Amino acid sequence: MSEGAARPRPAWVMPALRAGRVRPVVTAPDPVLATCGERVDPRDPVIVQLGADLFATQADSPGCVGLAAQQVGIAAQVFSVDVTGHAKTRTCHGRFVLCNTEVVAASRRERGREGCLSVPDLTGDVARARRLTVRGQLPVSGEWVELQTDGFEAVALQHEIDHTQGLIFLDRVAGPGAVHPRRTYL
Ligand SMILES: [Zn+2]
């Protein structure tokens, strides 16, 4: 029904990044997690390195499907996502970093359980769109790309975009009844 449905999705390829290094992960209530990120120049070598380090740090954390700059202590609009191989994944764009990302369209909100490396002891029930279109810039080239996705990847993207705006999932839960102690680590 959306007017975007008839448009072909522009193809894009995530640029190759050099190997990054694993950075320490910041946990709540560190104030950086509540800080709205600065817009960045995706071609800046410092930002490209940050993207590579997010990949490395994410890969070092089993079950981690996304990581934002705030989680390694930097208030910037940069995050990585990789839902490859996750049981709940439908559409999957593989492993990518996006900068200065904004939501273009969101629909079909449903509740689901979320966790976060920066909130190690809790999970929460959060309503998120299951149909999502976002727009952001690739590192290295700075190319603007539009990404249409659904299901688990859509949830992961909204969780990471929130981080870049200084929000964690605990800011989105319906109330105290929607927060749960974490018993298992994915
Ligand atoms: Zn998180």
C-alpha cells in the first residue's frame, strides 16, 4: 500500500573496511549512552576506523546483532548491524555500518523482547515497527543509501538508531512490568 513499494530498491554494497580493534563496551548508566550523537563525515578516516572497530567489537560479543558508537564511548551517529544467521531474521542485508541514519517509514508495530550489551542484566518488552525504511550514509564513500527491511533486522536497526540519539531500550519499554531480569546470555 505504501507508495515506496513499487519503487525498485537501489542496490548498494557495503565498502570493505580494514580489520578493526575490539573496544571496551560502556554500560548504563554511563552518560554517553544518554547523549545524542553528532552527525559525522562518513569519509573521515576516524569514522571509518570507528566503523571497523564496531565490527570487531560486535564480532567479539557472541549473539550481538548491532552496536552503536555510544556503546564504545563515542557520541556519534554511527552503528553496525549484522543479523546474519539469527533464528528470527527474515530480510537480511548482511554486515554493514551506517552513518547519520534516519527513519523514513515505519509500520506494523509489535512488541518483542530486547536486550543490549550495555544493559547486561535486563531485558525489556519494546514495541517496534516490523516494516522499516531507513536512510543513511555508508562509511568510506559517504554514499546515501536507502534500506527497506522487516522483522528482526528492522528491530535491530531501530534499537541502534535509538542509541545514536541517546536512547536505550529501557527508555522505550511500556513500564516496570515490561522489564525482566536476564537469565541467559544470547
Ligand atoms: Zn543496545
